[in-house]
Amino acid sequence: MIPAITFKNNGINFKEKAFKKTLTISAIVAVIILIAIFFTLLVNSFPSIKALGAGFFYDKAWDPVADEYGALPFLVGTLLTSFLALLISTPFSIAVSIFLGEYYKKGIVAETFKNVIDLLAGIPSVIYGFWGLFVLVPIVRIIEMKLNVPPYGVGIFTSSIILAIMILPFSVSLSRQVISMVPDHLKEAAYSLGATRFEVITKIIIPYTKSGLFAGLLLALGRALGETMAVTMLIGNTHSIPTGIFSPGNTMASVIANEFSEATGKLYTSALIEMGLFLFVVATVINIIGKQIIKRFTL
């Protein structure tokens, strides 16, 4: 006969309540930290917002000596590098996701690719920057000489390639997650009708997951917008609007990293913080939209 198992309800209830309160407090603390970051940036950027207004984002001049602060060159550089990186990484991320989700779901090949992708995600951005300086910059210089453009080596194109490599693990992870949600009965029905694997991928998987893949791209874009160190090392750091993809430039994140420690004067510091506030708000909005799309996709 199996002995009856009894519990002391008072002890269990206390532990349950304590555990629930701990989780609740942790969640509240996370929200408070997020709100505190926002208000810290907002308060410290208020002098710039008050003095410069909306012109801060469409003025070209950035001259701290003359107290002129226009973020347009950095805004253009941020958008160019982020979208170009997304354009480069998207075909690779979708291809790798389909490869791991449809062709090699298990086995040594799948595990090898997954480990390599995880390793790419864990490499510090400064290492990517060094690799770009020693490997990519000489290659890009050769390409620029072939195209009869100034052989800077550094610039929008070089930093976009590095940025694409850096966001690749993130976008692959999201794309794999979305592709794995395709119901098996849809694929099996297509196979039973004589469809090839290529037809199943192009006519079933991609159309079914397009909203989820788009959400994944949005989240990868949010990640790309704020990347700092590797981009700072490779973009050229010039305070002018890029004239092409091979031109040197600057991003909001890189100019903050380069100049914040040397910023003198309240308005100068506030202008840099306002760019940080802009990046924070844009990245937050993009992440919220992307996660809402994925949430609807998974319902």
C-alpha cells in the first residue's frame, strides 16, 4: 500500500506568496529602470531640445566651437548603415534559417551551424572592428580603386558589412523561430500533391511566415541602429552627409562614443544626449512593433 503524502499548506502558501512577490518585484524593477533611463535622457537632453528645437534633426552643421549642433549627417549615416546592413543580412539569415529548419534539423551539420551562429553572437563588437580594419578595409580599398572612387577603405559600406555580420545571429534566431511555427500538415499536404521541397519553401513556408519574418527584420533593425564600437572603428567618423555608400560618415551612436567624454558645455553634452534619447525611443518603438507582429503571428 502506497503511503499517503501530506503537505503543510501553510508552508506551501507562504512559499508561493513569497515566490510570486519576488517575481512581481523583479518585473516592477525592470519597468522602473526602463522608465528611469528614459526620464534621465529626457531631462538631460531638455536644454538641447529647448535651444535647437526640431532644427536639430535637419541642420547639417556640427561645430561645438561655434555652438552649432545639427544631427542630420549622423541621422543619415545611422539610417544608411542600418538599412544597408539589413539588406545584406536578410537573404543570408532567411537562407540559413531554411537550411537549418528544413534540410538539416538534426545531426552534426545542424549542431555545427548552430554553434557557429551562437559563437558569432558572443564575439565582442571591438573584435569585429579589429577584423574589419585588418581584413575588410584592404579589400574594400581594392574595390574602390577598381570603381575609380577615393580608396578610403573605411566608410558606410565597410561598417554596413560588419554590422550585417553582427546582426546575422540575431535575425537567424528569429527567422528559425518563425519558420519552425509552420504547421506540419500544410507541408505534408503539399508534399502529398507532388510538390518539391523548393516549391514547399517558396509557396508554403515563405508566404505563411512573411509577417513573422518581417517582424524579425524589424527587431534586427532595432539592434543595428544602436550598434556602436565596431561601426565607430570602421565608418570614418566625418561630420558630413555621406555622398555614397563608399563615403566616410558617422552615426549617432558613434559620435556619442567619440565625443561624449570630451564634451564641454551644457548644450554640447545635451545635444549628444538628445541623440541617445532619439535612438532609445526609435529602438523601443521598433521592438514593440516587431514583438506585437510576432505575438499575432504565434496566436
